[in-house]
Amino acid sequence: MSDARFQLVFSTFSGGDRARSVAELLVRRGRAACVNIVPGFESVYRWAGAVESGTEQLLIMNTHNDAYPALQQTLRELHPYELPEIVAVGIEDALPAYLQWLSAGLQPKVDAPA
């Protein structure tokens, strides 16, 4: 089933409890139906002309196109980074029952394919 109306959104956070508190808030507010927290990986990146590295956590958020603008706004408000990574990728294929469950957890409510 192809349904790119649903998205996975990725964002990295430094260590600590900030990623978990943001994940819980996004789910409570219905911006994401589910947020996976992938702990303890190293990122290497260029910032302000220098190559940097650090241990981060990755949030993988399940949402819908209609909920994405509010999710992005909430992330930008709460994120500790000056320039946070916020990348959305369309879900091209998924179990219909999973998309229905995902849809039920979002605000505003969105329709999932039957």
C-alpha cells in the first residue's frame, strides 16, 4: 500500500533527558503517534567551519502530513540546538492497520486508508 500522507520525522538530540521529555510531549499533544528514541550514537558534522563530533540520541517520530507543521513548530520551540535536524520522509508502504492506529493517536484526527 502506498500512502505518502504519513511520515517519519528524524531529529537528533544531545545526551540527557531532553530527548525523552520532548518525545513524551509530542505524543501527549498528538503531534506524533509514536516516538522511538535511539540512544548513544556518534555524529560527525561540520559546524561553523570546523569538523565536530558528539554522542547524540535520534528521535524517530511517526506522524501525518497534516500534523507535521505543528510537530515541526513544537520541535523548533523545544529543541536545544541552534539549528536542529528536522527531516521528514514519506511512508510509501505500511500495514493498513498500523496506519489506522497511527492516525488515531494524532491531533487533529486524520483519516487512514482502510
